[in-house]
Amino acid sequence: MTKIIFLISVITFLFLCEPFADENIHNILSDLSSPERLEWNDFKTREIEKLKLKNKISLLKKIHFDLKNELIKLKQEVYFKNSEHDKITKENIELRKETNVFLTELSIKEYEIDNIRKEILEEDIKFGRVRCDKFEIHAELDNNNSTISISINTDLPKSTLVNITINRMFVNAEDNQKYAIDYFAKKVTVSEWEKTRSITLDQKKWENQFKSQIINYRLEGKKKDIDNLKFFNVTDIDNYVNIYTEVSMDQSDERFGNRNKNLVGQLVTTSEESKTVRNITKAYHTIDANKLINTQPPLYKHNEPKSQREAPLFDCYYIGYKYGRCATLLTKGKNCDLESDKMLTIPVSCRGQESTERGISAGVFSAWYSFPD
């Protein structure tokens, strides 16, 4: 009942107040649409637009000023560029003049040189001389370091015989001298080697020769009592190979004369008895030098007792070496250079030893290398 009475009161209040609310709203709308109010709004809008225009004008003036400065700078740069261009043009004209003078002088010199060459050639033909002013060797290893490509570029006759040797050198600590073992050695003609030839570098064969040669040096040193060979000990091995080329002293072409006495030119080396042309070219070819040095046959030093200094000839490796070398020499019909026949037998203590087997292999190889078929 109370709720019903409250609702009736609220409805009655709203009904009585409605005319007054409409009147207030009407007054507010009338005020907003009055001429004075509209005129003020237009004025305010125009002022805002004027302010915006002023800002735009200021911005445009600043841009114009900046552009004007840039234009001045560009004009200055153009002026300097033109000045530099004029200077360069003058220098180019002078340089062209100097170049033309130089080329003219060069042409005259070349003409004179050609005439001199013709005169020299005529004299060489007249007096039977052979000239060498160019002797170049081109060498290049492949990526695997197993093959080397070689060619000869020279002004010598194509029939010229040339000795070509490819070797690697190592140092003997006893005399601090270098010794060499070859990979390749052959006498060839220029015509054969004008085009590139490929040579295989057999590293395994070289290492076997290296070990055998050390033993040969020591044996020769003992036989002849030469200390620097008797105690031969390698301490350094080159990390490159040498390509050594030399014009042979024994030419089939008669124009060279006896021991190349008719050989002339800028590259000719003259001695009392002969003339030749040489070239040494290096090609880097790395190997495990430390391994080779550490695996060379054992060495007994000067300051050790004599009995121990003699020991290398009687240890198992040396016994095997002498046995293998002697047996091989006998099969090839050569004399055995052993000091006693008892060395033809291997002591029981050395039989089956790894060092003995290595010595036998080295001895056999040494004999075959010394006396190839």
C-alpha cells in the first residue's frame, strides 16, 4: 500500500513540473541561436584561420630562405667545379703533348732496337753463335701437392737440350751443409717442354731414398773416415721443392760448339771451360719434416765410447740394411761391399725384429737405386 502511494506522488510531481522544464529548454536554445551569438562565433573562426595563414606564410618564408642559401652554395660549387675542370683540361692537354712526345721517342727507340737486334742476329748467324736472353720456368703444384706442372719459355732454339731436376734439400747438422734427393731428373728439349708437362712427385719413394741415403753417407764416412758423413744427422728439411734447369753442356746442335762455347746472351754463365744458362724455381710443397727427422736411423755421437760409436754398424737395423744391400748387389752381379762375409747372416737376436726388417728394405732399395736396370 505504501509503495502505491509513493508512485502516485512521483507521477503527480512530474506532471506538475513539466511546463517549467519545457520553458527552460526553450530559453537556452533561443539564446544560442541569437544573432549576437552567431556573430561572435564567426569572428572567432576567422581569427583562427588568420593565425593559421600567418603560420603558413612564416613557414614558406623560411623554406624560401633556405632554398635561396642552397642555391647560392650550388652556384659556388659549380664555379669551383668549372675552375677545376678547366685546370684538369689544361693538364690533360699538356699530358697528351708529353705522351705524344714520349710515344714518338719510344717508337724511334724501338726502331733502333729492332735494327740492333737484326744486326746482332746477322752477326750470330755469321759467326755461328747461339743467343739466350730469356730462360723462364713456370711451375705450379696441384691442390693435392702430388703433381707439378712445368713449362719452359725461352728464346733458345727448340732443339736445345735442357737438364731438368726436381729435388728437395735437407741440412746435415754435422757440417751445416745442404744435401738433396731428387724427385725427377731428365734431359729434355725445349720443344718438348714449351707446352706444360705434368710430373708426379712420389713422396713415398723420396722418403725411402732419404732414409737410404743417410745410411749410405754414414757408411761412406766410416769407410773414408770422414766425420761429417760418418755422423750424418738431418736437422732440417725444406718445405719446398727446387726446379733446377740448366742448358746441357753436351748439345746435339753443332751451333752451340764444344761445351756451349758459342752460347752468348744476357743470361749466359761463363766459366773457364764452358758456358751455360741456369734457372732455379721454388714451389712450396710441405711435408711432415719432423716425422722424417725423428725416424731417421739412430746416430751415435762423437763423445760416446768408441765401442758405442762402432755400434751402428752392428745393431739390427744396420745388420738388416747391409744384408739386404749385399744380397741385392749379388743378385745384380755386383761385388758386395761388406767388411766380412759373416754379415751375410743375421744374428739370432735380430731375426724377426721390426728394425731388422726396415733395414733389409732400406738396403734392398739402396742397391736397386744405385744400380737400376
